[in-house]
Amino acid sequence: MRNSPTTTNFLSLLVLLVLTACTTNPHSVRPEGLIQAQDHETADLADITTDTLKLAEKTDKENILVVFDIDNTLLAMEQGLGSDQWYEWQKELSKESPCSPQYVGDRFAVQGALYFSSAMRPTQENGAQQVKAIQDLGVSVIALTSRGPDFQLQTFRELRRNNFNFNYTAIGPAGGYDEQFIPVEEGRASLYEDGVFMTAGQHKGQMLSVLLQKTGIRMPAVIVMVDDKQKNLDAVKETFSALNVPVHAWRYTGEDQNVREFNPEQADLLWQSIDDALRQIQQALGPDNYDLSGAVPPPECDQPVSSSPVSGD
């Protein structure tokens, strides 16, 4: 029996709609179900591996991008001094009590010296294995940190010492980009090297979007974002919800207790015990790896400077 003109037109329209959907949607999502945005908390990075495996059942692995924060997510300072929580404390002092004897002056310079002189530990013993397990699936994995390019050497030293290597399945050109670049107008210099994007404290959602554009890769069907700070997860969700890209946002809680138990007095005592030594090393060997010249009280504060002033020469 022949189809009527109406039936033929309907079938043609249906075929056209299917073909259009296939050509306009670059992602191959399997019939197991659509991918929805989700919010989670975990103290175990193995949950990220499990989530990625489940996503790989819904879409091709090439459509998944997993993004890890570094500080208090993959690595943490061996002591409170120089940690994220120390930085936040110093940031508040700079606003509320800049003449406090506990205020170090230039917190970025001091943190750079501490990154250089102190080791870091993994937030959990099998953290590197969990990241590698996701990479072994063939899924793209990168690190996105608020650290700036000034901390490049210290950051890669500790990542490699703790067996993290983001170059395996990183997006973009092999090895990243040789030069720093300004990701947004009037922004700060950033660096993408060996799968690690150092964004200098800028909006993580905007930074990830810029990196995807710069590398020229296809927009992922889903982003798995792992960070200990909710504000960074919110920033990524804000950016990519506008682009209709679901985000599986995982707030990592493994360091929460250490953050809560941070002791400013202990950190200050430790800093006072090593301040002069670090300045003496800089004076003797030069400021190639850190520069504490600006780590002094603000000029409006009537406080004596370190007993070992450092020349910038």
C-alpha cells in the first residue's frame, strides 16, 4: 500500500529532524540517560573515579573533562604555615589589622618562599593512583589552580615528587604553551603547562572556558570539577550552565579538619623562627627562587623590620 502525500511529508520531516539533531549535537550521548548537573561532597578521591566511570557509560570518554584543584584537594602543606588557610588568615589581616605583628606584609612573597622551602603531602595516600586511573580510561584530565605562574617551579616539583602527572591526557598542545598569556581583558598573566593551568586567582569558570577556547577542543558533554572551595565550584557551574554544559561539582572535604584546626599563633611562631634564615639565604644566594624584600610591615606601621634586611641585588 502506498503512503499518502501527508504520510510521506511527515516521514520526510521526521528524517530531517533526526539528521539535524545529529549534525547540531556534537556529542554522542547513549540511551542510558541524559547527563544532569550534580553536586556532591567527598573525602575520598575514589568517588571521582567512580563518577567518571559511570559517565563513560552515558557518553563517549572523549566528551568528558575532569578538572582537579591542587591545594587542599590533591596536595596540602606539611604544616599550617603557607597553607591555603594561612593565606586566607593573612588576607584578612591585610584588611583588618595591617599593623598586626603577625602580618607578614607581602603574603604572596612569603608564600612563594614557603612553597620553595617546604614540602607538600598528598591529601590521601592513593590520590595519584586515582588521577592516573581516570587518565588510563582515556578521559581528559587537567589541574586548575589559583596559584600564579610565579609558583611554577615549586608547584611542578611537588606534583612530580608526589607522582601526579597531568600531561598524560591533558587537553591542548603537547606540553601546553611556552609563554604566559592574559586570559581575559585586564586580567592577570596565567600559564598552561603540562596539563596544569595556573590562573593567578582569577574566576575558575571563566578561566576554564578561556582555556577550552584557546586549545580549540570541542566543548565537553560534561565537566567533572573537584575543588575544596565551594566558591570555585560555583564559579565553574555559573560559567558552564550558561553554555548548557552540565557540571558534576565535587567539593573535596578531606582537608576540612586541618582547615578548621589551623592555629595562627603556631604558624606565626614558626614563621618567626625561619624568617631570618630565609632572608639570609636570599641575601647570600640571590632572589632567583623567592624574594622577601617586600615582606615588611606597611610604611604607616611603626614596627622594626627584620634584623636581616635583604638587598634586591
